[in-house]
Amino acid sequence: MTRLSLFNSPLLLGFDHFERTLDRIAKAGAEGYPPYNIEQTGEDRLRITLAVAGFGLDDLEIQIEDNQLTIKGRQKDDPDRVYLYRGIAARQFQRSFVLAEGIIVNAATLDNGLLSVDLQRPKAVSQVRTVPINKAGGEKSSAKRVTVDADSK
């Protein structure tokens, strides 16, 4: 069966990377462990907090690749322990978040079983420019470049 794409329109040139991003988001949304919160901590700051009880600093890893933040956890079994009942499984996880272009990961802290990852969103600056139109004989029109701060709109 052929998959229908939202971005097949000839009017949407160069948006194929959005389709790949949407696929990654759909796959990441299916995960259920560990639970997490995303909160706004300032005008341009975000925090992702994951409940990772039982995981230590050496059990966690954070990576950023191609605007995708991946948090992995792997607990090691202690072979010296003898369990009579084991209700808390030593499990591993991988949780991924697709980041918008320009998002910066500032810090990560582990406190009382909660892993917090602080993110910063850059200020938006829009740019307007005029594209010169060439005449068939090779003459160029003059082009102007104007920078507009997004907050001044």
C-alpha cells in the first residue's frame, strides 16, 4: 500500500524534511515510559522533566543529533542481590524529542529521581529581502536587504 504524503504538492518545495520530522514525532509519541513533563520556565526557556526513579548518573545518557534530543537509561543488574520477589524491574528506556531549529540544550540535572533538561529557544529574527530580477540582456535591478526584529511587529 502506498503512503499518501501531505507534502506531495508542487507548491510545497523543499519541505520533505518536515515529513521525516513528523514521522519521528509519531514514533516518539507511542512510547510510554518514563513519564515526562514539558514546562515553560521563562519567556524563551523550556524544561523537560522525566521521572527516572532508580536510575543514577552513570545509568543515563543524553544525546543530540539532527535536532533530535534522545535520553537513554539503562540500569545494571547487581548479581550479588538475591530477590525473593522482584516487583521493580531493572529496565531500560529511550525517549526522544524532536527539537525546533535553533533550540539549545543548556543543562541537565538529576535530583530525587527526576531528570530535568533545560532548553533555550532563540529570539526570532525575521529577514525580508528583495530578489533582483535580471533582464534578458543581463541588466540587474537593484536589490535591498532589510532586517526586521520579530518582536517589533
